[in-house]
Amino acid sequence: MGYSTIEDYPYLKLEIDGKAVTLTKFVEYSREPLHGAIIDYAFSGNELIKRTPHESKFMWNVTAAANWEERKKFLYVTQLADRKLFQPPYNAYQLTLSDVYLSIVESAITRPKADSFEEVGELGDVEYFAKFAVAISLSSIREKPLGDYVEISFMINELQKLTA
């Protein structure tokens, strides 16, 4: 995938109500499915495959290095999203994550794209950066001041799947 068209690759952008923060420097990043196939074995040795009936959601564990202004924006956006959870219409899906760190490879685009380009793979698959409806637990946020910047660690959970 050609990243030369993206100015600040990689990045994560959190947006709510026209307010946004973009993080571009990462110490740690992981995006994992919350559920998937679990393989167990019966007494006879036969495999037992268990899977949730719905499509798996994602969870991110991130540690980002932010300057003090980015830290302020991050805390504002996450606290605003947390307050929205308790205000009518009690809609947690207003916080959007644009993940331009790790692409998604699918047979077709199923989520809104986080950027304006895509690349079709050799097998007819599509690789793109996606947007997600997410929530951040404020209790997951950890800060480590390091002079001119702060390491911010946090967990993000995907809520409802956004559709393309």
C-alpha cells in the first residue's frame, strides 16, 4: 500500500461533535478482535469449535506520545464522549475512530474509509483504512509525563459497526 499520499502516517483520529484529536507517535499499538473461534477438544479427541454468532468487534490497546496540547485535546474529546453516554439520546456511537495505523483487508469495503485511497490485492481483496464507532473507558487512561511530552495509554472498544 502506498503511504506517500498521507502526510502524517500512521495516525489515529478521534472525533465527536466536530471536535477532534489526532495522535501520530506511538510507543505501542494493537488492534485485536474481541471474539473469534475457540477450539477445544472432546474427551474422544474430536475438535469442538465454538464461535459467537455475531461478527467480532475490535479492541485497541494504545500508548501514544503526545505533546501537552495533544494531551489536552485527547482528554477533552474522551471526556466529552463519556458525558454523551449519559445524555439523551444516550447514544455512545458518536465517538468515531479513524484508524490509519493498521489497514483492514476484506473481500469488499464494509466500513467507512478513513482516507481517500485503497488498493486491490492480487486475490480480489480490498485493503483500506477504516472508521469505527468506539468508546474509551476513562478508567483505562494512564499518563506518564516525560518533559515536553506525555505518554498516554488507553483502551478503545468498538461498539456498533459503522457501515460504508
